[in-house]
Amino acid sequence: MKKIFATILLAVVVLTTAFSADRPTVALVLSGGGAKGIAHVAILEKLEELGIPIDRVYGTSMGALVGGIYAAGYSPKELEEMMLENDLSTLFNALMSSGYNEVLEPFDFNRNNIISLSLDKGIGDTTGLIDDYMILNYLYSYLGNIPDNIDFDKDLPISYRCNATNMLNGEDHVFSNGSLIDAIRASISIPIVFEPVVLGNAVYMDGGLADNMPVHLAIQDGYDIVIAVAVNRTEDFTPDHYNSFSGTLDGTIEIAIKRGSLGEKDLATLYIRVDTSSFTTLGFNKAAQILAKGKEDVAKYEKQLQEIADMFTEDQKVYKDPNRRGEYFSRYNSNNDKIAFSAAKDYKQEELFSKTRFSLGLFGGGGYAFSLNRAVKRSDYFITGVSQFKFYPAVSARLYLKDKKLDFLSYDLRLKGAVNRDVSLDATVLARLTKDFDERVFLTAGILGRAGSLASSTDPTGTVSFNYTDFGLDGVIGVKVTDELTNIFNLRLRARNFWLFNIEGDIDESLYKHCFVPSIQVDGLFYPEYKTSLFADKGSRIDFIANVGFYKEDSELKLSYMLKAAAEHMFKLDKDNALWVDGTVATHRGPETVRDFYEEYGGWDGLPGYNYGTLVRDSMLAGVGYQRNLKSGIISSYLQVEVRAGIRSQDIYDVFPFIAESNTPFYECFNGGHWDLGLGVGYGLSTPVGDLLIGAGINKDLMVSFYFEMK
């Protein structure tokens, strides 16, 4: 009976429009459905193929996302590329996390990934299981150059509407202007999964809660032909479907979608259903299969779609180049090379400066190493049959306090420590001088403490022990400037007190050295895109420090300085493969020896003869690597394989300034220093709370290691 009614309705529309001088108007309504909404791309391809014009797109939830990007000027082919070339499951890798990356400092390579607590709101500072920062970055990367306040009729290539549910009164809200990104984000806020969107005085969640397929809006707006597409299952659920959290979540959302579409499909001129019974609401890792299913099911409606196409003359039909590049997709330089938009600025980073928060991280590395070479010469030492196991776990914690009475003041406390190694504590007061969200200027004052850097220091074989420990206490004042939190620049005046102790000497010899070192320091960090994990496939950063001062030794003033720079860059080849290069150079002269922490290296760079942290005055190291994503899942469980080659310059036996041969910068790299080459292969697991890597490495002196690293 329903098919007969739909046929009669279509015939009436055909007869009505046959006597009209103007062509009939067409509205396309795309339902919600989570990952299953990827199938909507198929109907867009078919309509363009037949030349059927689309005057307005209505979308709910995932239909709002696909429809909004299409209305902004993207072609169906580009939409297909977005769905297939991007691992959409990464949009869901912020489980129980705030999504805020720490405001970094130069040479701070670890992220606090175990806990992110907002003391104002609770765990993760989010009211959903998954925060929205990845979704926003995704939307901004494609729609970021569209103005924030536009008319969805006048300012978009195709007129657009989407709906969301106002959670304050339960009513359906239709977006027709404003920010396209905000409108899409509000419509896709799946309950419980994503946190709600607050716009003005309203709180919005998924449009499917109120109306999952708003055909009636198109009817009310007077469109002659309304094509509605639903992406939901045709089969009933079995009891086994509810034996897991994901199954229960999927079933709940599916029932809500089904009820939200009741009565709407009968209003459409043509109702198309894509059977997505084989897929789940969060099954973004099956984008290719969902898209293929969409094309298969849309093809079943070829006859009805052709009948609609026949309602238009050839002059009225709209044929578009399927290989076109969308209006908002790319910009081109003078050489006609595409310049892709960078990922969205994470505007929520601003909240880092406005909320009290605590975070905790865990990182480190270790492994077992042995030598295949029976005699390896290092300086004056001979190593035979070396084998050892080392483990260097480290923790970091941060407490950021916002002064409630003096809004411009905040306090930043950072603690970092490693088992049997060293501990550092930084306490800083920040006084914000500007209120501009894009550019922030702070006056800073703080106390920086370090202890125990030399306490556990040994040579690579474990046979030579440096029986010293140190303690440093610095007072610092300066200015901090940030730009979108991707550029950090510090100018500081530093007053350092440094003590060095012989921990195994007699009492009279226990105080080995004390120095006071006033200095001026310029340091900075530039990272245009976050590298959020050990296995990130994109990101780059440049770190630098330049410190110059003086100290007194034997009644003689001596120069103290440290120059250090590091850089890394990721090259994403496709969604599964990436390359990267990185390197560090450092030279230091002063009363204390620098202890460098290679958190990005450890044993991982194929140089198994070295500790996780190494004592250096001069060093150069560089590496190149390749990584491949082996498998991805719904909640961002990634299996990775990495291959890395590295080179490092060091003779770690000549580590103390008083036995150094020269004060010439980089003298120890090029005059008798030991250059090492290595290769490593690792297998890793990436999760929302951190990464783990295990593997094997070998260096040019046939030192072999089996290692693991966590971050």
C-alpha cells in the first residue's frame, strides 16, 4: 500500500511540474546514523550523475556532516576521499580525556596522558565519554576558511539546513546561519558519547533525538521534490547484540534513530533506505564497506531516480565535473601546487589558562643489551661479553591553578622524576598582560629545582660508576609570549645555584663544589601541529635554548653557556604510512655537566649501548624512521610497526668538565669522540592513554638490545 501511495505521489508531482515553466525544486534530506552515514555519499554521486539539481540539503547528525561539507562546495569524490583516506576512528581516540594537550616548554617531550582532571568539573572536563577536539580539528581542516557568521542560503554554494536537539526544552532547533562548523558539531553530538555543545544560552545534542530525518522541514519550506535517505538496519536485534557496551550503545542509538524517523518517510517524494544491519554506529573503521553498501543499495532505486531526472529538461539539469576540487578544499601556490589547510587551531586550548587542572603522565624505557663483539674498545676501557638490563620509568605531574580573585594570575607547578635517577620541580607564577586569545603575553617568576642527576650515572656496560650527585636551585624571572599555543617564546633572567657532592667520599670531601651562575636565557618552541603520541603520523616541532652567564672558580670568572637545538618533522604518506626525520645538537660549558634525557630516543633508535639519559657536554644526533599502521579499531587501538636508523656522536667517558681536553664547542664530537650508528625495528600499541613499543636494535659495534619504551 505504501509503495502504491509513493508511486501516486510521484506521478502527481510529475504532472504538476509538467505544466510549470520553472523547473521543480529539489530538497535532499540525509538522516543520522553515525558511521553508517558515510553511505550518504552514494546518493550525492548518483544525483550528480543523473543531473538532478539539489537546491537545499537537510541533514541530521552524520547526515548533517556529509551534507554540510557537500553544501560547502566539496564534490562527492572529495567526500569519498575524506572518508577513506582519513582514519575516522581517530576522531574517537580521546576516551575519558580532556583532549587538551599540555602547554609545552622547550625540550619537554612527554605528555601527561594518564589523568586529566579539571578541578572545576571532574575527569576529563567533559560530559561525554569522548571529547570533541578531534572532531573539531577534522571539521576545521576542511571548513576552516569559511567565515564564522554566514547565511546558509546566500553564502554557501548549496543552501543548507541541519537540526540539533535543544537539551533545555527538548525541542528541535534548525540552524540556518552562523558558524557552519558549530551547526554541524551540534547536530552530531551523539548522547553519552560526545559532550554537548553550548552555544549562547542553549545546550545542543544530536538532532536525531528530536527528528532524525526532518522531511517535514522541506515540505514546509515548499520544495516540490523531496528525496530522503535513511541509513539504518532492516533486521531486528538479537539478545546477543546487547552483550557488550558497544552493542548496547549501538542498539540504543539505533532505536532512537528509528523512532525519530517515524512519519517522516511517508512525506518524501522518494524514500531511499540503505540497509546497514552489518555495521555499527561507531564502525568508522569500515568506511570502505559502508560506502560500497551505500552504492549498492542506491543503485536499487535507479528507476525511481531516473523518473525524477526525466522531470527536468536538459537545460534544467545540472551536470558537475566529478573530478572537480571543491571551493573550500584547497588553495594553490604560484606553481599550482595544492596547499592543504592545516588542522584546526584547537580553540579549547584557551581554557587551559582559565581553569584549574591536574594531570599525570607516565613514560620511560628499558631493555636487555649484550655484545656480540668479544672486544669493543672505548677510550681506555675494554668491554668483553657485556650484558645488562636497565629500566628507567619516569612520572610527570602538573597542577595548574587559576587565581579566583585576581583573574590575571595563575600558578603552574610541574614535577618530573625517574626511579633511581633525578627529580625536578618547577613552580611558576604567571601574570597575564593581554586578553587576546590569539596572542598571550605573561610576566613570569619561578623557582626551578633539580636533584640527583648524577646519582645513578654509569657507563653503557654498568662497569664504571660516577659516584656523584648534584643539586640545583634556580630563581627565574622573565616574559613568556605564546601565539595560538603553537609558538612559545621565553626571555628569562636566571640565577643558578649548583652543588656537586661526592656521595662515597669522606665527610671532609663530601662537599665537592658550589657555584653561583647568573645568566640570561632565550628559549622557545615552535610546533605548528601537535604530535600527540609516539606513533603520530603528522606533526613537527623546533626547540631551542641559548643560555649565557658566568661563574667564579678559583677566584677567576669563567664563561658559562649552553646552546641547544632540536627539530623533527613527520611526513604522512597515506593513512597507514609515515616517515619522519629528527635531530639534536647541543654544546655546553659550565660548572656542571649536562644530563640529557633522550625521551624520543632511549634504546629505540637502535643504539642499545646507551642509557635512557646520558651525560654530555657536546652531542649531535640524528635519525630517520618509517612507521606503518597495521590495524585500527573503534576506540583507537592501533598496532604499529616502526623501523628507525640513527647516528649519535658521543664519548660518554669524558663527561666531567675538569677532565675535558678543550672548551671549544663540539670539540668532543669531532676530536676522538665516539660516533655510533644503529638500526632498530619495533612493534607498538597506541591507546588513548599512552603508547608502548617493544623491539630489537643493533649498533655498528654489534651491541644488540631488546627494548621497550612507553610514553
